Amino acid sequence: MSLTNQMKNQHLMWRAGFGPAVEQLKDLSKFTPKQIFTALVKASSKKPDYIDVADDYLKGLWMGIEEAGRQQKKEMDKDERKKVQQKNREGVRNLNMYWMHEMVNSAAQLREKIAFFFHGHFACRNLNVFYQQGLLDVIRRNALGNFGTMLKEVSKTAAMLNFLNNQQNKKDKPNENFAREVMELFTLGRGNYTENDVKEAARAFTGWGANVKGEFQFRRFQHDFGSKTVLGRTGNFDGGEVLDILLEEKQTAKYITQKLYKFLVNEKVDNAKIEWLADRFYKNNYEISKLLEDIFTSDWFYEEKNIGAQIKSPVELLVGIQRILPMKLQNEEALMVLQRILGQLLFYPPNVAGWPGGKAWIDSSSLMMRMRIPKLINDIDVMNVTPKDDDDTMMGMKDGDVQMKMPKKAGSQQAGGSYAGMKRQQLNADVDWKDYVKYYESTEREALAETISKVLLQTKSRVSMDTIKQFADQTGRENFIKTATLQIMSTPEYQLC
């Protein structure tokens, strides 16, 4: 079957971004995928601004000199410590909403999408908002740059050093956690190193830490300057030299390539293509942009077997809806509750391995919740659910703070909470339908449902268009477009991209 430019470009926009924005729809049939990709690269070429959401109270504590910061922390009473924790939670919550807003509205879709990938690759859970801001900045700045540079910068962030316990990694008493995860999750992958490699690498990372302001510090008196043997190489290595050794291993290029292939192309890996891509990635000195070009400008990327083959992650789903249907949310924090219910809360990965993705996104309760989101946005459905009251992952939000309409039976297992006595609160989304409705102005009435389906779905719907028409509002053309759109978005096929 011959695929149209529009279908190919929608495929590209979903994989190299978070789906087409409504204002881009008219261009998808006019230009070739290569032209669209070139435009995506150009739009992402500018260095991103640093995202700073921390409030003045925390900045006042953070900007003091290190010793004063330690003294102040030491003298804080229970209420003050609680206030700092709460402010940090609020900061991470604001960071979540700010970045999600960037994913929805930024023209730099390619950068934000690849940064989103590496946010999961370098998974880090840390309640210090300054540390998380610093890590996110490293990832966004390097997302289309050099993987080796990103690896080295990430490895020196306060967020990662603290999360992986390297602050406790000292000579004569090495902590292996950081070294192990650098090998297993960030570079080589499990099974491509020995336990002795981990032990020796851990010695090389001794003395790596950060001060209270989040700045990297090499504490030479805690560093083991002795000889180490890592992956068959022997020397008085420090942490940076171990990272270089890991990058010299072609297995690292293969591991990153395979992970990106699963994220951008298909969960079912084509080993021949992985070998070809990894070889070029390695020879191109880990330049991420060249790897992306090899993927997105290839003919095989646009093969039918790769289109509509991915399950949207919760963030991709929520962001994609907002791009095609621009909206103002009176209750933006409800999006975070939806992230949590659906299993992907930004900055709160389930563990150091990040989110598993693929079919793990879908179970009976989460699928029902996903299919109700379009109607929830339009205030049609009645929903009420609160995620598990975990003060860490809920960032201080308690029962009744942020909730949404949801039927009592759906999502109970996923949310892990009870439903008795909960307040009802709408998402309150004001959707701007103007440009979306206008896009269909030249489409004949009888062809509307089919045309809308082709715009929204990357795979053929098993729900007949007659059924969509039956449940859509037939009282006028505009009402039909709106309601048919919400009906199609509420099908299982909309969960695929």
C-alpha cells in the first residue's frame, strides 16, 4: 500500500516530536518527509533557555556560601526543614508543568522529544529542585549534540551523584552503585562487563561529589589514586577516564542505538539495522544528530510496519492532545495527577532503569482511563480518582488538592487509592477549536469522519465511521467536527502512534 505524504509526515511528527500541532496540519500534505525533518532540525538548533522555577525562599538558602548553607541546614528546626521539603516539592511540580508546557508549545519539537528520551535513559529521582533543574538543563542542551559530552556532564550533576550514592564513594570504602548503573544502564547494558569491572570503576569514581549549591567537586583526599583495571585496560584511572573507556567500547554505541530505535522506530528490533546504525553512530563519535538523521531520512523508517506500531507514553498522549487541540487549563496540576494515574510522572521514574515503556503502558484500567481523557477535557465525562497518597511522589498534594472526574471503577488498581468521600474537581479545559475546525472547511460533510480519522489515527480504526457518526452531534457542521474528533480520540487506536 502506497502511503501518502501526510501519513508519513504525521508518523515523523509523532516520532520526532509530540505529534503535529493544529497549525501544521495544512503543511503535512505539501512537503516531503525530508523537508519536514529539515525544518524540525532547524527549529531545534537554538540553545534552550535554562528552566528556573525555584522560588525566592529556596534561592535565598541556596545562594549562600557552602559553609553557611551547611550551618543553616544544621540549625533548622523541624518546621523549617518541613518548609524546605515542601518548597522543593512545589519546585519539582512546577518544573514538571513548565517542561510539559514546552513540549506542547515549543517549535523545538525534535530537541524536546529526544530530551524526553534521555530523561528516561538517565532516570533520576531527586527532591532537590535545583539539582533536577541542573540535570534537565544538561539533557536538553545536549539532546541533539554529543552523547559522550552528555554522559560526562550528567555524571557530574549533583542530582545523579546523590541519587546513585556517589557522595558516599570514598577510598578504602568504595560505593559501587554509581559505577554499576553507569555501565548497566547508561552505556554498555547488562552482561557486557564483570563484577570486577564494577569494583574497579567504583574506585575511579571515589571523591566525585557535589557541594550544597549543586556544583561538582572532586575531593582528592577521598579519591583512590591506585592502579585499576577496567574492561581489560589498566592505569591510575579517574572517573572521566573510565567514562572514556566505556565510550571506546562499540557496545555502548550499540546499546544506545538499540534503545533509541525502540523508542523512535519499533519495539521489534531489526538487528541488521541496529548494527548499521550503531556502526555509523560509533564512527561519527556519538553525534546524536547524525544518528537521528540516519533514522528519520531512511526509507525503512516510513515502512508501514513501523507506522502506528508504538503505544504512546502517558506524556506523549497528554502532550499530543494539547498540540492538536490548543487549550487553556484552569487546573494544570490535574495533568500531573493524570501522569501519575497513567504511570509516568516526569522527574519521578519508578527506579533507576526508568519507565519500561511499550505494552507496560497499557492494562485494563489504564486503557479505560486513557480513552476517557478527551471527554474529560471537554467536561463531558464524570470522573473522580485520587492517586495513592504518597507524599514523595505526589509532591505534597494530598487528597482533594488536585483531582479529576473519573468513574469509580476505572483506574482503581492503577491509582492505588480509595474513592470514598472524595471531592469532585473538573480539569476545566478551554479548547480553542477555531483553527482545527477551519482545517476541514473544504472537506465535504459525508467525508468528514473519514478525514478526521486519517488526521488523528496512525492506524486504521476498528470502529466503523458509521458508529462515529451515530454518536457525534449532527446538529451542525462545527458540532459534528468537535464531537467526532472526541469520539475518535476515545478509541483504542488513538493510543498508538
